[in-house]
Amino acid sequence: MTEQAIEKITNDDRGREEKYVPAEPIVRFLVNKCSEDAEFCKLVMQEQKTLAKCFTFVYEQVKNHLNREGGWIEDCEVYLMAVDYFNLDDAEAERVKAEEEAFRQSERNKRANEAYVKRAIATKTAVSTQMSLFDFE
């Protein structure tokens, strides 16, 4: 399992071009962590976990930590943020996010249908009140 986790981390090129996160030092730290901790390897092997998502998570955590202002954070803190990403159960969070998006989409569709029906009724009413040549007989 250790070799597979290390391979997953080292072969995942997505996100390595991240310019705001020190990608290579984080990757080296994660590889070392995998070689030392079998439980962490299980977390890394979760299908939904990727380096790109890890770097995005770290970047967001750093922004929040610095209150969106410039600054500096110790390397060890950044590495712990990367570990925190793999410790999070984001499968449940992604499921909830997908459900919320489906609900928002159904609400948009419902509003669009209601608007369509209102326009159709308004158009039909406007057409039905129009006099025709046959009304003058």
C-alpha cells in the first residue's frame, strides 16, 4: 500500500504548476509521510483525493490564516495543512455539495418553467382579446 500511495502522489502531475503553493516541497513531505505512516497511505489512496485538490485546499487555508493579506507561514504549518486535507472526509462533503447543486438547478428549472407559463398565458390572453373580422357580423 505504501508504494501505491507514493506512486499516486508522485505521478499526479495535476496541480504541480500551482504558482501560489510550494508544490515540490509538499510532495516530498507527503512521500516521506507515506513511507513512515501506513494509516496515512490509506487516506492518500482514497479515490477522490488528488494533489490538485490538496494544493487548492492548502491555498485556501493559507488565505484564511493570513486574513487574505500578504504574509508568511512556517513550512511545517503548510505541510500540516496538506495532511489535514487527506484527513478530511470530503466524500460526504462532495455528496452534500452535489445535492445542493441539484436542488439549485431544479429551482432554476422551476422558475424558468413558471416564467414560460406566465409568458404563454399573457400571450394567449393578448391574442384572445384581439378582435377578428368575424366579430363584426
